[in-house]
Amino acid sequence: MSLPEALPSVRLFPLNEPRFGTAVSQFQVEGNVSGERHSDWDAFMEHYPDICHPDEKGPDWWSGKWKEDFDSMAQLGMTVQRMGIEWARVMPEKGKVDETAVAKYRTMITYLHELNIDPMITAFHFVLPDWVAQEGGWESSRIKQSFAYFTELLADRFGDVPYWVTVNEPMNTVAAGYFVGEWPPGKKHDLKGTIFSRRHLIQAHDICYTAIKKAIPDAFVGAANAVIWVEPHSQSLADRVLVGLDSYIYNTNFIYATQDMVDFIGMNYYTGYFLKFNPKSPGLATGENEKGAHGVVQVPFGDVITPDGLTSDLGWPIVPEFFLKALQSLHEQFNKPIVVTENGIADRSDQYRSYYLLTHLIALHEAQRRGIDIPMYIHWSTNDNQEWMDGFQSRFGLVEVNPTTGERTIRKSALLYADIAEAREIDIPRLAEEYLSPDQQEMLGQFLEGLDKRDDSWLNRY
Ligand code: BGC
């Protein structure tokens, strides 16, 4: 193996940090139990009957299978579980609270405590109750009052939850719902919707933050922001300006708007790209880029270029250096603790997940060594689940789930994660030997050499 010679096992995090955990969102794991769900996403999916077959219930938490997944996470040594409380379930109609649904969530949270796993609750993860959507959803200011009611209810009933995410990837809700039109409410190039949904999501964050802190003063609360790292394709002024604009609009504008009302900056990081100025580019849309990367956000006046090297099942490039850059950049801009609220890979056959985990955790360690405060790392995802418009095609889980039978199998990469979480150190040579292919060991060596140099010469590898 060609790892650099004197690489000792890297001792990770001498203190009690970070906490290691995994994440899901409720819509993605609960399964379609007909007649019981009342959300905009359920209604939207009806237009796409091919995406989820009626037999596919996935992890099917609503029928009680959450327990098996929580037990597996405890076995793997996880100490944080990020999940949601689905607004559409606990308030299926305006002014009505479904106490049976609340009680189900209560049981889940209590069980997590019993396993010594701290719950982290997400209040909004892309899904609205139907009645809220019909009142205009994020576009309408009426949502503020409804969301305030819901978040006060959460704070009141789940006062034993220490970690909270107010809104998940707000700029994806805005872009995919009102500009690209791929998600509810399916509006395209709707400038008014784009502007107002963003504004109301910022206000919703503040409302939720205030409600939680009032009821649970010690709670640790933030939003989970999608960060897709973009790197200029060349050092030309045009490429650099484009990157600056794109990363402000997509990655950080919401953080700037909410930074005075957060205890941490939540970052959902998966991947990154090079951007090249091109006045003829078709504009903002999701779709496929020249190398087949699916779900790529295209940028007005820019070509999105996939770095060379490994990619996930969705064609998303695996570039751990970008993860380090993203951590560094958020630290420099906001100087607050950063919680990695999501990080992971679609990898059905589990051929790259160990490499992804190992390199990203080494990058995280390097960030900590450089003085960045990262109290928590949360891997996406606990289990294979419903990947929005991709249905059960994309498999992000540490636990594999057969979407029809619900049968679970713990993936090998989950054991690597458990090893690091338990040992609280990254024994690079041993883990590389045990979990990586010879090619991946070679790439790991190059990655480590690049980290040592601390400059951008590694960019040439991509
Ligand atoms: C979302 C998750 C999603 C994951 C993988 C994030 O955008 O918060 O709901 O499953 O990324 O695409």
C-alpha cells in the first residue's frame, strides 16, 4: 500500500468531541400508509406514480420499525440521532393536533434516551401539511403563524430534546420549489415565489429558534444548510466572480441572514464541482451535467464541471478536500461552532462509502487541528430511504433496507464508522488495509500528501 511512510494512527478528538450520529427525515423513512398522510409531498408524488411503487414502504418507521434502526445505531456506538417530527402528521388539519401521532414520536424519543442516544429534531425537512400548502405554503406570510404554533407545540412536548434543526436546506426548498419546479409546489422561474419563500423561511427559522430557546434554554439550535462546494475552474476573474456569487446565493446567503440567531452553523455537505464562466449556459436548473451527474445545480452563466475521479451512484464527485475547504470557509465567515448535520454518499453496493467516510473524517480531523470547532458529525443516512424524486433508487444508508420487505442489513462501511466512533481515533493504516481497495489506498495516500502540503496543488488530481 502506498500510504505516506510515517503516518501514525491519527488520534482523533482528545476531548469528548465530536459526537457521532446519523440522520433521517420523517417523510423519507415513515412509509406510505394510505389515508394517514396529509402532506404536500404525498400529493405531489401522486403525479409521479413510477417513482415509488405502492408496495415500497421502505424503512416503514410508522409501523414501528424505527426500533430496529435505533438498536442498530446504538450497537454501532452512535450518540446522536437526527430525525423529524412530521408537521403533517401531528397537525393533519388546521387547528387540530393528532395526539396519537404525538404519542408515537414521544415513544421514539424516549427510547433514544434509553439507548443513551441524544435526539436531534428537525422541525421542517421539505414537507408541509396539505392545509398549509393550500394556504400558500412558504410563499404566503400566513405560514409564520402556523409554523409558530407547530414549533411551540414541539418545544412544549419535547422539552427533553437537546439538539434542534429549525429548517433543513432552506435554499433547496426555495430553488427546487419555486425556480426549478421539481419539488412542491412545482413552480418554475417564479420570481415572486422565490423571493417570498426565502423571506418566510428566514422568519420561520427565527420563530422556531425563539420558541425552542424560550422553552429549553440549554438547547443547541441551528439550521441545516446545504453547502455544495464550488471551485473556480481557472483563476480568471470571470470564474472567480461566478464562484463567489454562486456560493453566496446557494450556500451562505441564508446563513448570513440568520447568523445572529443560531447556536451553531449546520452544514449538509455531500460534494463539489468546478465552475466555469459561460455566458451561453442555460441557467439555473437541475439535471445532468456532461458526466452524467444527476441533481447538479446548474448556474446561470456557468458550466458545472465534474472533477475527475470517483463519483457516487448519483454521479456526485467524491472530493474530501472540498469538505475541508467548506468547513474552513464557514469558519472564516461566521466563526461559530459547525455541526455537520449531513454528510454521505449514494452507494448501493457500498464500494466507496468506506473511502468516503474515512477521507471525510480525516478532513474533519484536519479542520479541528486547524482550530475549527466541530462538536458533532452526523452521517446521512441511518438507513436506505425514500430519496425524494429518486424514490428508493439512491441508497445512502449505513443500513441497507429492502424497500419492499423492509429487511435490514448493516453495511460493512458502517463498521468502519463504528470503529472510529468507538476508538475516538482514526487508525489510518489498519482501516485502509481492512476497508479500502488497493486503488483507494493509493488515492488515500495522495489525499494525505495533499493535506500535509496545505496548498492547493492537490487540485491537479481532479
Ligand atoms: C437532504 C436529504 C437528502 C440528502 C441526499 C439532503 O439534500 O436533506 O433529505 O436525502 O440530501 O440527497
